[in-house]
Amino acid sequence: AMFFTNSIEALSEDVKASLCVLSCFGSSAETAFIKTLERLLQKTLHNNLDAAVEEGLLDKKDGRYHFSHDRIQEAAYNMIAILDQGRFHFSYGMALAPLVAREEDGSILLAAVNQLNLAGPEAVQEKSQNVIVANLNLQAGKKSMEMSDFVAAYSFFDNGISFLRKKHWEEHYALSLELFDLAARCAHTNGDVISLNLLSQQVLTKSQSFEDKLNVMYYAMCVLASSSKLPESIERGLKILSRLGIDLQGCESGSVEACVQETKDLLSGYSDDEILNTERMTDQTKIMAMKFLGKLEIGMTQIMPKSAPYVTQRIIQLSLSDGMSPVSPIGFVHFGSYIAKLGDISGGYKYVKLARSLLDKVSRENAGEVSCFGTQVIAYVEPLQAVLEYHDEGYAAAMASGDVVRAGLITQMKCSQSLFAGINLQALREKYAAAIKFMEERKLRILTLQTQYQQQSVLKLIGIDQEPKCVSEGHAIFATNKSVMRIYYYLKMYTSFIFRSYDRTKENAEKYLTCIGNSWANLFLAHAFQAFHAGLISFWLARKSREEQGWYLRGNKSKLALKKWTESCRWTFENKWYLLEAEESFCNDDFDAAKSYYEKAILSAKDHKVS
């Protein structure tokens, strides 16, 4: 370090000063930016930096000045007195600030804000500058969110808050509310629950109206929904919606079929074009109410499946009467999913496509959720191998909007469906490890628990008997969430069957069957594979159990379900239907028919390239 310091000391004062300026902006800077800075600071920089290039301290290539070594930048920066460093950063940031409004790409904005934040609030010289810097951080945070960098965005919002003076809630209420709201949103996306709680408390205490509290109340509801407190999340959502004039109490007592039919009747009066060209919702309070309805939907579909269609119905009603909001596509994609689960695959597929088209008309804010649930219906129409590509699209859309819950769910689904698509087990083991790490980092407790049990099944198939490291809230989740229990007992049933453990297979199969009626309202591809394996297991148990007739009927029910799904997608389901036909024939001692169906299953699998 002393060698570099001595090399710089040997330069002229002007060149040393220019190197010190450059060092404040990092390891490199564009030559065009240096010209701008030269003009703003009214200092000669270009010629001096060219002199440093000749001395070997800088490189000049690709339109940038680069320090030849990190230690050279460090030595140049350390030549600025410690007490002057903050002052220099602040003066450079304030000099760049007036250019922000005239640029398009945001590079000057980010350069200015980084300088101001390096200086810190203590460098502020005039009261008016606090508001200027806070506003610049607000702009930089929004820019980062547009680029899907929610970690950087949170840092900008947090710095913006730090520049606010005492009594900022009274003197600059709108600015304060927006900074805290957006910081809370990024904290939620980043899995930083502690910061989210601290920020939310400030908003809840200082807000001037109930409407101004809605954003942080929504994020709090999201956190509860991702943890072991899904029932509490739903309860809060219902109370908030009631205050907004939307009463959903008592919807759990209705009929799913009747609700779906009512919604069908409502939509029968509109063509697809009329729906796609419906005017936009403009009432901000109603737009927020729609967000709560959307969050309620995904919670209820897990633990209150009979209530979820009523939430969907209300989203669609409001969309048609008050205008389309970013949540409207969610309503249509879930409606398509419910229709498909009730047996009308083509009808459900139609509404999924409509929801995807709505994204382009209204907003792609919820493209991750639409893709997540829509892809599950598409999987009953299009080949499984092609469906995996939709998951990549959905994951990218979810991450772009900061919807880490949907990104996590899509990741889990892709891992699960990769197993059925015949992906190598060792490669799948790595996918599960990466998925669990993603979920743990973002505090997605329910998804982590489900994925850990799926991972355990993969490990057992490889030959590794390893108990999952369950999340601490596992028992609480099991107590309230039949959808999670369904997956758990299915996996236990499946692995016990693979290793032909009769008692464990029978016990877990019975427990799995008790969960089906009170789990997911939506249709998932996993339900088809669960039905297939439940059919295989039921026919196997029928051959070995004293309760032969009961297990035989369960196997027959699974066979008929696969036969129905084969009508919409032979590619994915035909070979599995034939296998269940073969197993049923085997149970009936019709060995010729069984042999024929086994041969058909093998041929179908080869033709459709499925495992």
C-alpha cells in the first residue's frame, strides 16, 4: 500500500486531486461521466486522469477509466482526510442531483444517490437538503424495483428514511408514507420479517387514515400466510375486507358447485373481448380491497377449499362492475382451476387462457400467480415436457414482481413434476436442495415443510434414509392445513409402497384418503399423479387385504379419473390409465386382459416419451 501511496504522491497536485475524485466513485467510471462531472465541478479531470494513465496508475479502455489495482484506488481515497470524505461525497451527489430529471437510464440518479448515502445524514448542511436526498433515494429505490433488485431497493428506501428529520411525519407525510410502505414491501420480498415489523409499526402509529395503513397490513397478512399462521392471516383479511365494505362471512357454508355455476351464469353475459376490454378500476381503496381478496384466495384454497370459490366470485364481480385491476387475472385463473377440478378441463383451460390474456391488458404484476395456477390446468391439456417450460416463465415473472411466495411454489411444483417427467434423481436431489435454501432464506415456512418431505422421498429412492430437518412450526401447520397433510401422507404412502411395506402403505393410504376432501380447491397436476399412485396401491392392497372390496373400489375410482383425464391429454395420462386397467384386470384374475393393457401402457409411454 505504501508503494502505491508513494507513486501517487510523486504526481502533480492536480493529478492527485483528480485521482481522489475518481476514487470516490469506485474502481472505474465512464469517460462520458467524467466529462459531465468535470463540467459540474468546474475542475479539470480528463487531462489529469490521462496523465495518470501514462503513469500506469489507471487503465483507459472500453470508454472507461479503471484503477490498475484495487490498492491504488484505496490509496487515492485514503489521501482524502477522513473528516473530508463525507463532505466530498455529499458535494458530488448534490452536484449531480439537478441532472437526474433530464436523464433516461437512471445512471446519474444511482451515482448521485450512492454518493449522498456514502456521505450520510451528518453531511447535510441545510434542512431542505434532507428532503431532496430522501426523494432521490425514493426514486432510486423505485428504479431498483423496476430492475427486480429488491435488496438494493430496500437499501435505498432505508437510506431515504435515515435522511428524514424529526417531525418528518408531520412536515412531509406523503414522502414518509411512501418510503416506509415501499421499504416494508421490499423487506417482505427479502424475507426480512424483523424490518417489516418495525416499519409497519411506524406506519400503523403515524398514518392519518385507515386507507394509509392498508399496504403494511397487507404485507403483514402475507407474512402470516407464509408461516404457520395461515388461519390468522385469513381472519385478518376477512376483518379488513369487512371494514372496506366486502363481507365474506358465512361463505364456508355454501356449495362449491352452486357458487361455480353462479359465476358461470354471470360470465355467460360477456364475450371474451368484452371482458378483455373492460375499463380499468380507478378507485384506490377498491384496488387495495382486490389485493386482499387475492391474498385471501390462495389461503382459503388450502385450508378452506369450500370457501375459496366465493372469493373468486367476488373478484370477478368487482372486476366486471368496477373495472379490471391487477388482481382480476387471479380471479379468472382460479375460476378456471376450480372448473377444471370439477371435471370440465376444456372449460377451465379457456379461463386460464383468458387470464393470461388479461395480464397484457391490465398489468403483469401478478403474472407469477397466474402462471403458477394456470400451468397446472394447462398440464391436463398439453404434454408434461412442454409444461415444464411454463414453470420457468412463471418463476421469472414472479421474481420480477417480487412475488417470492409464488416463485417458491413454482419451484416446488417444478421439482415435483420433474420427478414424474423422468429427471435424473441425482440432479433432482440438487434441485430440491436449492429450492429449500431459497424458501428458508425467505421464511416460506409452509413451502419449506412440503418441499422437505418431497426431498425425503427422492433421497429414499436414491438409497439415503434421511429424516427431513422440519421447520419449527411443522406441528402447527399440520394441525390446520389439510393440504400439507395430504402431501405428507401421500409421500409416506408412495415410499412405503415402493419398498413394499404393507402395514405402512395401508396406514398412510387410509390417512391420505381422509385428507382429500378438505384440501386444495384448485386442480394441480400432482393430483393426477397422486390418483395414479393411489390406484396402483389400492389394487395392490385389494390383493393382499381382507378389505378387498373397499380397496378395489378405490382403485377403480382412480382408474376412471385417469381415463377421464386421458380424454384431454393422452400424452401425459394414457399410459397411466392403461396401467390401472391392467392392475384392475389382474385383480379380477383376467390375466390376458392384464397382459394386453400392460403392453399398451409400455407402447404409450414410448410413443409419448414419458416415464
